[in-house]
Amino acid sequence: MKVSGIVCEYNPFHNGHLFHIRKTRENGATHVVAVMSGNFVQRGDVAVIDKLERARLAVRSGADLVIELPVQYCLASAENFASGAVYLLDSLGAVDELSFGSECGDVEKLLKAMETVDIAAVTHAEEIKSIMEKGYTYPRALNSVVNGYDPNAATIIAEPNNTLAIEYLRALKRFDSNIRPYTVKRVNVSHDSYETDNGFTSASNIRDMIERGVLVDEFTTNEWAQTIKTAISKGEIASFSRLERVMLYKLRTSNLDEIERICDVGQGLEHRIYGARMAGSIDELLFTVKTKRYTMARIRRIMLDLLIGVTKEDMKQLPPYGRILAFNERGREVLARAKDRAKIPFASSIAKLSQLSDIAERFAELEIRASDIYGLALETVTSAEKDYRAKIMIDME
């Protein structure tokens, strides 16, 4: 039995994800555990399809057990996103390997780049700060400094999947995990590319196609394609734009102190956000706040954190539990293996998990609130407190 962990969003699942799972299986994995983002994703957006449906389809597409990544980690920097996901996989106590995609395709090169980055970040902290004061983002400032050390490392960290891969490696090291890293080289099309190549394209392009009403059958599995068609017909595709009014309302009724407490707000950014409270649209708000120093993804994440109520204090806590969203027979075997090894509780009922501790109650509170807000992003608005009534998918076919 070899259990491999995958961190994913499946927003939506496409042939590149299928390729990743197949390569992971070819590398010897008999069981696959996916830690998946819920109804909100790391680029600062809503997931196009509800998390329970995506979890169900993930199990039908190659995963055996799907565990939810808490919303505060979904809407976080790459470092915190990776940290939360790796912590859950490590805490399960049953995972042997972490499998992730990268443009590099070489774990040793990624580890070397990580070491270079860590050295540069410490020894040239003031230089990085100086570059940022000129209006550049931290990743760009860091890359500039790393390039002086090792141009190859700078090239590696310039690629988005490589950057996230390094954060996975860093998290494994931070938690002193016995999980071994394994990477699958990204093929055909690059991250966020709108190109297509032999049935492959990015999730960004697929989301754009869904929004334009273009069929995506060529780029995903039959079951995912059919689910997307059904979701469109039922008004169950989510859109960030539908949260415009509630987001504007939240900002207009928040004071400076409230904004300053929100996760990822710093360096005086709260003043820019507060100053944009009179914006008449979400686009106006975002472009008023954005500068070279703050990426659009970061601003979108902050606005969603403000809406949900995710604070800096919430990011100081590691997940107190793992919430199971779906599993099959092999997933049941993983859970049996984890029974006496898990470091935190794993279960499906958020109501029961919320009763474990004050921290667990807070995590559950944010998750339920996030799902309630997500329901407003759908064309057909759903009822509140849906998470309490959620039925997980158990596939024993």
C-alpha cells in the first residue's frame, strides 16, 4: 500500500489533472488522497462548481479520499496555502508521498532553488525591502535578489507551479514530515494559458469557456463535462461578479480597524482599501486598490476575507481537524490506516467537528459562513447553512 497525497482545487478538473493522477499511479501509488480547496480558491475567486460536487467528481476521476482545505488557507498566500494542505496530509498519518506538478519536473532542482531562496531572503532582507518600497511585489523583489545568487534558481521560481512546489517542500521541512516529495512535469500548456494542445488547456481557459457557453468536453472527462452542462442549465455555476453588491456593502460598513485586522492586509494597505469604499463597482474597487506592489489576486483574496471575516488571528492556527468530503473503498482503506496514526480528528460532520474545541468552532464558523456567501454567487441562490446538511459522497462501485 502506497498512499500519495495531492493538493488541488479542481476548478474545474481537466485533462492535465487526469495526467497528474495517472503519473502518480504509475509511480507506484495505490491510493490517492486529495486535499481540495472548498468553495473559494487561491486566486481570490469563487469555485465554479460547489465543493461537494467537485469532491464527488474527484473520487470518480482518480482520487480515493477528498479532504477539505479550510477556507482561510484557500484564500491565502502560496506559503500559507501549502502549509495548511501539507499539515492536513501529514496529520492524517497515512500518506507516504506528496505528488505535485511543476514546470521544472525535478525535485532536486526545486530543493536547491528553495535553499537559495531561503538564504537570499535572510541575507538580503533589506535589499528586498528597498526594492518593494519602489512599488514591486515581494516575489518580484525576491526574484531580483535570487538572480544575483543563482540565475537558474531565479528562472525556476519565476514559474507559478514551481513556486507552489517549493512551498510544499518548505512545508514538509517545517513540519519535519516523513512524507516524500514527488513531482510531475507540467506538459502541453502553461499555467493560466489560453492556448489549447491535444486536449490540454488551463483551468483559466476552461472557466472562460464555461462563462462564454463554449463546450469543454475536449478538455475534461465525460462526467465532468456533463456535470458542467447540468450546472449551467440549473444556474449552479458560481461567479465572483454576483458578490459585487454584498462586497461593496461590507466595505462601506467596515471601519479602518476592521480592515486592518483582515488577513494579508499590511504595509498600510488598509488605508488604500478604506479609501476605495465609495467605489460604485467591484472592478472600480479592485483597480483603485491595486498597485505594482499588490497583485490583483491578493486584493481579491483580501476582499473575500473581509466578506467572510477571516482575520490575521485565524491564520495563526493550524487546522484542528480534517473534514472529509468524499471517499471510495480505497479511501476507506486509507482512513483505516490512519485510525491509530492521525494527529488530529478526521470526520465528515462539520457540526460534530465544531464541538472539538474553541478553535475548531471558529474554523467551522468560517467554513459555514463561506458556504453561505458562496450560495449568493450562484445564479440560483441556495439556502443558508447548507454545510450543516451536507451529505458526503461515498462511492463503493
